[in-house]
Amino acid sequence: MQTNVGHFCINVADLERSVTFYEEVMGLKLDQRIQIPNVNEAILVGQDGSSGIQLAEHLDRTGVIDHGNAFWKLYIHTDDCEGLFRKAIEAGSTSNGAPQRLEQWPVTIAFITDPDGYEIEIVQSHSE
Amino acid sequence: MQTNVGHFCINVADLERSVTFYEEVMGLKLDQRIQIPNVNEAILVGQDGSSGIQLAEHLDRTGVIDHGNAFWKLYIHTDDCEGLFRKAIEAGSTSNGAPQRLEQWPVTIAFITDPDGYEIEIVQSHSE
């Protein structure tokens, strides 16, 4: 039996607000929209067309997303951590950690939140 | 600027219990373990080595995961939805929906929960 991990789906309070954020700020591409009873969804993928993120707005729910302590973070890979971090902050994201180059791994990482407060870890890999 | 979606990270109450579930029941492969202060993590990937799932156990937290209403579900793709669903149920997973072939898309899907109650949508694609 073959098994592979697909994408993941997070609930959002305002689908259009989130689609705009992931498209215009994070630079992802809107791949498809899905409507099922009481739920409007959108799937966005990376610029290489690979693995994506599914956003779902439940029309019978109101108010802000209750994060509990279940989902921790999602990763966005980029070739410009500093630039993407700055772009997000200028668009209204909260910083959970300014860009820093790690000593133990060849990466620069930064932490921001999306419009619902989901944490995003921005990762830029370095060749050396 | 290039941006792509990476994997995602969910908090779990018992890392070894979850690693065992995703390895032995879901059939994923343990790719790496990471230890950072107060957190033990594991990353599992699909059998094709592609996109993975990161599990994190915070050592300073106890009790069950509080799911709030933020994370909805993750997708596991397989070539045998019925078999994987049955295997999960026999291992103690709760069914949130028995396998059904959809009319609007060429897929068979089923819903189960992992040991922390995260929802997993099992998807088998059909060529016709």
C-alpha cells in the first residue's frame, strides 16, 4: 500500500482576506476554489506548483479563529527571507521573530503571523 | 522572489505514540528527529519522499491537545483507501466517515482521526 502526505487545511475567518494575503504578500498562486455546503474553500500552491495550503471558511461560524494549542506553524520557503519578512510586516503581519541566520543549520528563518494569527516560519536555505 | 509551501507542524501530546501511528498505521517514513529546548520533534515523509508532516511535543505541556477550531484536516494520499481506513480503525482510530466514492471527483475518500484527534482525510484517486 502506498501512502504520501498531501496538503493540509486550516479554517479561516474571512476567505478573501486570507486568499489576498497568501497571494499578494506570500506570493503563492491560487490553484482552485471549492464550494461545498456551508464551506467556501481555496487551495493555493507554491510558485513551483508543488504542495499547497487549503483555506476553508465555514459560513455558519463567526468570530475569530480559536487556535487552542493544536496547530503550531506552517513553513514557507523563499530565496529572500529578509524581503518576504519585511513585505509581510508592511502588510500588517505581526513579527514573532525577525530574520536570523542559524548556526546549527544553513538557513535564515523568520516568524510572522497570517491574518488569522496562524504562525508562518519563513525559511531561506543557503548553499554554504 | 520565489516562495513555496513547505510542510506543516502540529503539536502532539505524546510524540512516540504519534510517530508510531504515522509510521506503522499510516505508512509514512521517519525522516528526522529534532530536539530544541523544551520541544521534541519528528518529521515524517511519504513513501515517495515528498512533502512531510512535522510533529512536536512540548515537554512543558501536559494534557490533551486543545483543538479549538483552527486546523481542520490533513490529507494522506494512498492507492488503497478502504485498506488504509480499515487498518486505522483496527489500530484504534475513530471513523469520521467510511470510504465513499464521490460523484463529482474521481476519488474515494474516508475520514479518520489520529491519536490526538487530528482529522485525516484519506484520498485515493481513480484514473477513470
